Amino acid sequence: MLPMDDIMARTKGIPAAITLIWIASGLALAAPHPARAASEQPVPVQLATAETRDVPVFVTSPGTVTAYNSVTVRTRVDGELQHILFKEGQDVAEGQLLALIDPRTYEAALQSAKAQLQQHEATLSNARLNLTRDTELGKSDFVSVQTLDNERAKVAELEAQVASDQAAISRAATELSYTRIVSPLSGRAGLRLVDQGNIVHAGDAGGLVVINQIDPISVISTLPEQSLPAVVKAMRAGALQAQALSREDGRILATGTVSLIDNQIDPNSGTVKLKSDFANARDALWPGQFVDIKVRVDVLPHAVTIPASALQRGPQGLFVFAVGPDDRAQTAPVSAGQIADGTAVIETGLAPGQRVITGGQYRVRPGSLVTVSVSGEAGQ
């Protein structure tokens, strides 16, 4: 910019108004451009450094909690339901008495069968005595051979009748025992399906109560067929751990093991069923509940990882804003593998130690000067 004396000398003879305009224009050109200065202001962002570590590989699939065992308790004989001896929602033990059916008819049938046996045993005893006596007489030809044959047949017939009576007693005793309805397993009783005083029948479809075994408890999940080889390989290597996750917030509800892979893939859905078992002493899982099953199937050694929040998607696919030593951001196309628990595995596009932007990307353009915001880089 020229000194003021030179300006005045060169403008001598020029109208004053034009001179003032020229001076003002020169001052304006000499001043810094405000937009250009603003573009050099660093953009505050959050940064993280790509690092290598062993990353567990998980397969996650939706599942439904089911009872480990479930039994509908039904009566096996007909009669009046005299007593109900359990409470709805109560934990019951295997063999515990749940209900009583009027036993009088079955007690009478048992007594009748026993009396029938005694009668036939007495007749059989007499027939055996006659056969023994006549056999001795037959040696002296006092009894015909035909008579002896008839007596032998009579003894055999009565022996068969006694055996039948013994079977009838066993059947009657069994039916009498069925009037005492006991729990076939340890579990939790559900809603009572029949009230005391009703006449129940062995053919009733509804039963008396459903008992579910919920400790341990199971989850049936549906696994995409693409994930099946990894799960099979992991199961062959040893016990396969499974985690049941809440559908609401992803927290771990229970940890157990995979117990079964179904023996066929559903051709309609392209999925295969997976069964996992869990200890459930605190009732963290409940039959009918929807959960996610997370299964660890492998470990990626020395994988390059970054926070998943660094990933951006553009017309050409995934990319990140990488920050160089000059603190300027540049786009870096990447390919990502597993993304889980807020961490992304980078297969190509980044090297360990490179810095990437994890927050504030919406203000960044390629070549932007950036600075670390208050949150900084630590721990990311």
C-alpha cells in the first residue's frame, strides 16, 4: 500500500470525490477477506485411533424362551375332583400330591378283584387235591384216564383264572393310585384349569394344570443358514457359550450354553433352530419372552478396530474421515467386517495408529482443519 503523501501527489488535480473513492477501494483490497479467514478456523471434532486387538466374533439371532420341560397334568381316571392341593404359581416338586379324585369306586373295584382271586384260589386248591387223589387211584384202574384228563384240564383252567385275577387286582390297584394326582416333574404350576367339585374324565383335553420347569430354562432361536457353518465348527471345538439379551436395552439376562442345533433347515425361511439352556434361579427368563441369543463362534486375531460411530456411508460405500499429521481431514474408503457393541472391524482402508473422526463429521469437508473437542481422544 502506498504512503499517504504519494497518494496525495499522484491525485493532485483529480477531483476530491474520486480520490476518496480510490483510497477507500485500496484499503478494502488490503484488508483480510472475512470468509477466507473463517474457512481456516479448525472444526471441533472427536477423534479415535485405529488399533489392533483380538476381536470375538458373535452370531446373534432372535429367540423365544420356552420351558425346559412342560407337562399338562391330566386325570387318568373318571370321577369327582374332591381336593386341589396346590396353589396357582406355586413351585412344586416331582411326586408332590396335587389333587385327589373320589377313590371309593376304585377301592371297591380293588376289593372285588381280591375277593374274586380268593374264590378262584380256593377252587384251584380243591381241584388239585382231587387230581392228586384220583391220580393215585388211577394207578389201580379205579379212575378212568378220561376222568384224570378232565381234572388236569380243570386245574389248568383255574390256574389261568387265578393269574387273570392277579392281573385284575394289579389293574384295580393302579386305577386306585390314579385318584392321587401327583406332579411328574419339579417346576412351577400355572393357572388352575378345573375347579374342585367338577367331574373329570381321562379323555378331557384341557387337563388340571400346566407345570413348567423354568430352572433350568431354554431358548429356541432361529439362526440364518449362512451362520450355520460357523456355529457347527464352534460346537465341535467344545461347549458353546450363549448369552440371552434383552430386546429392550440389550443387557445380558442370562448366560448358558448351546445344547442343540436342529437337524434340518427350514426351506421356507432359510433358518435353522438353535436351542440354548440357561440356569434361571432368579427368574430372569420367562416362558414366552422374546430375547436375542448371542453366540461367540470365533476370534479375529490382531484385527484393526475403530468406534462404529466413525463409519459414514456415501455413494461409493463406507468411508471414514481420516486425520493426517497436519490435522486435516480426508475421506478414506473402508470395508467393514463385524460391527458389534459399538466397535467396527476394518478389513481394508485403515492402518493401526491412524486417527479417525468419531463425532462432528457433519461439519467436516475433505481438507478441513480439525481440532479435538472437549471429549478428546482418550479412551476411544
